[in-house]
Amino acid sequence: MAIQVDVSNQDETTVVAVTGAVDGGSAPGLQTQLLPLLQPGGALVLNLGGVNYMSSAGLRVLLLLYRQAMTGKGRVVLAGLAESIKDTMTITGFLKFFTVADNVEQALVALRRG
Amino acid sequence: MVKQDIAADLAALPALRQWVEQACRDAGLDEAASYRLILAVDEIATNIVTHGYAEAGLSGDIALTIERTDRTLTVILEDGGVAYDPRTRSMPTALDLDQPLEERDLGGLGIFLALQGVDRFDYQRCDDRNRNILAMNLP
């Protein structure tokens, strides 16, 4: 299934909105589009409000984004996570490593706060 | 009851999830339990497609069966790929799951999500086919 990736810029932050289901078929495409958007030292808000399904293939993309942020001293905030995806991230021990916000506005606030 | 042959192709995963989602709705399974079953079926099917068939240079399909009794909703996936019992995969320990993401090995995470998400998981090997059985208790 195709997923849609929309990129915009707000306050020098790259905001990436993903819509669709992230599974083994769609995750590689998401990875290809997403990772180049986080510049070294940059800030990125990943808006997952339009994602109602994410399998471990999607967690792998989040892991790669996280690692890229760590090595490049960039910052990432996840916004709009569905409850079910939050559950999956909790069970797998992913959630505590990410900064999460209810929506993009709050994610931008979190980034400004540092 | 649903009986459906699904191409062993990652592009077929959304259709597979839709079959399971519909069965969950018909059975009155709540949203959280439905999501866990759908995720479990998707993870096992993804494994069959990538490891059972593609990496082994094989092609084929996955036979999906969904059965419902008064007490359980059962999804059975049968495939002719490489023999593989997901239960033999060592599960990440609490310590593994607590490791910083920088150091995490993601192998087996899908199987972990599948096995811990359902109320019952079983595997059988019969007639040179893998049979993965995933079941949820009904309210």
C-alpha cells in the first residue's frame, strides 16, 4: 500500500507528515524518503497522526531515524501517535527513547524548549 | 469462516490485514485486541514472505483460514516455504528491550510482537507445509 509523505518547514524545523499504513511493503519507501530529510544538527517533527498501522518494519525506520539523529546531533519529535502504535512502541521498549507530542504544535514547542 | 489464498508478496499484506480486521469486527473483538491480532498475523506473514519464500528463492502463496467458535477467533496461515517454527526464535529479554536504541538488534522484534500479542500461538509442520495458528479469546 502506498503511503504519502508531505514535507513542510516551520520555524526552521522540517515537519514530515506521513499518511497510510507502515508495513513490510511500505516501510522501505518511507525510509528512503524520510532519512535524507534530517540534516546534521537539524530538527525534524515526524507527524504520524495519519498513520493508523505500524508493524515492526516501521519501528525499524524509526530506529534508523533515531540513530541518524544521535550521530548527527539532530533532534526528532514524534507527533500524533495513535494509541495502538504507542502500545507497540512501549512493549518493544522504543517509546522511552523518543520525545513525543500530541500534535505538531506541541512538538514545535518541545523543540523550542530544547 | 474465511478461506483465502494470498500471494506471498509484501504488496498483499494490506489485503490480508483487511480479512483479519473484518473477522475481528464480526466477532466483536475490541479494538486493542483486534490490533494485536492483525499485527501478529501481519508480522508472521511478513516473515513467511521474506524469509520463507523470497530469501530461499521460492515463490508460492499463503493459505489464510479464519475460524470462529463461541470462545475464540483463530487465524491460520499455511505456507510451502522453508520450514520455520517462530517459537524457536529466542525472544528478547526485558534487559534486551531496555537497551539503548543505538545498540539494539532489531532481529526478531516482529516475531516477538506476534507471539506476545495473541492469546494463543501454535505451530505445526504437516505435509511439508508450515502452519502458524494465532488465536484470540472472545469476550
